[in-house]
Amino acid sequence: MERRDRKRGSGAGNAGMGDGFLMEVCVDSVESAVNAERGGAGRIELCAGLMEGGTTPSMGLLQVVKQCVRVPVFVMIRPRGGDFLYSDRELEVMKADIRLAKLHGADGLVFGALTEDGRIDTELCTALLAVCRPLPVTFHRAFDMVHDPLVALETLVSLGFERVLTSGCDSSALEGLPLIKRLTEQAKGRIVVVPGGGITERNLQRILEGSGAPEFHCSARSARDSAMKFRNSSVAMGASVSVSEYSLKVADVAKVRTLNAIAKNIL
């Protein structure tokens, strides 16, 4: 019971909380946001560029998503793909994006920043947290690139982050499960440790039971063929030709429902 009560005060409402677990779905389109809510997601992480791990979405996307869903929408603040070492100018971009996201109805913000030696950039995070307040803030998977995760967790607690998203500093949450469990135990309710990275209906139960985490993060996507009838196979819009413009990745209602049902049946 203690676990459920703690999460109800976590600034995300009770929607999608199957028996005390909250499911967050990361999305990069209105269609995916609507599907995530229909499937039972308790919170949405709104991004662009999921192929790069998520970057700041357009404010137009945020505005329309907020009109279409009722669950809380947390907005990714990440000005580019690549590492998490940011310049002074990039800091200004992030501040500006936070102000705009708040203006357009964000319910929370998601960001992360590191120093060149793999520690939490406390100076930059403090500056951004000040702009975010009073909204809750999640430190994203930049955490998985830190030099010492146990020390980094204490830093996030002291800075005032509400959550940290992590795959346990490994290739997936399943691979990083031992560390996620250790971090959850170390957190003692001071910060919510959210497993994310490679979570599927095949491994969710093991991850939730093995970590003791109160929330989880997934994309639950499937490929959907484009409705385009005319197609030019000679041209690709991105740098990688391995991803077709005619295959769209969208949050799958059935997958979200399955994950939510698994979480509901654990406790």
C-alpha cells in the first residue's frame, strides 16, 4: 500500500495506474499519443526524433496533443541528438523551450545534462530546474551514461528531480535490472526510479517484479505502412537509408493495453 500512496502524490494523477504501477509511453505524434491513452497509459512523454532517443518536440505538436488527450504530458527538452554535454547557447535554447512548453500546457519536463567526465552537470541542471518549476521534472536516460550511477542518484535527489529514467546503465532495462533494483532500494522513495529501454510484453513482469520500481517507461510501437500510393524509391529524406519514409512507427493500442494488463496483474 505504501508504494501506491507514494505514487499518487507524484504529480501524475491516477490514470493508468494498474494496481499501483504507472505506465509512461514515449510518443512522437498525435496518433501515438491518442493510442497510448486509449491503451491505458498513465502519462505521456512527448518527443520528436525517437530514432535519436528523443529530442524536443514542436510546440505545435504539444498544443494539439494537449487538445486530444487528458493524461499528463511530460515534454522532452533535448536540443539535439548525440551526447549530453551542452554549450551555453544550447542551455539558452533549452530554457526557451521549457518556457514555451509551460506556456502550451506541459504537465512536466524531461531533460538531462552531464559534465565531460560523466557526472551530473549540477550547474546546468539547477538553472533549468529553476525555469521548470513548479512543474515536476524527470532526469532522462543521460543517467545511463554517468560514471558512477549510485553517486549520480544522490546528486539528482539533492537537486530535486522527481524521477530518473534508466535502463540500469545497460543496453536494456532487462540487462540493467540488478542496478535498477539497487537504485530503487537506494532511492527509498526520495526519487522515483523508472525503468525504460527495451521493455516489451515478454519482459515487463520480470522487470517490475525484479526492480521494485513503481513506474515503467515504454514506446509500445508497431510499424504501420504509409498510405502513399505514389512512391519514389530512389530518394530517402534522412541520412540513413535503412529507415523507409513509407514505414511509420506508431504506438500500438493493443501493445499498450497488453503491457498495462501485465502491470495490473502483478500485485
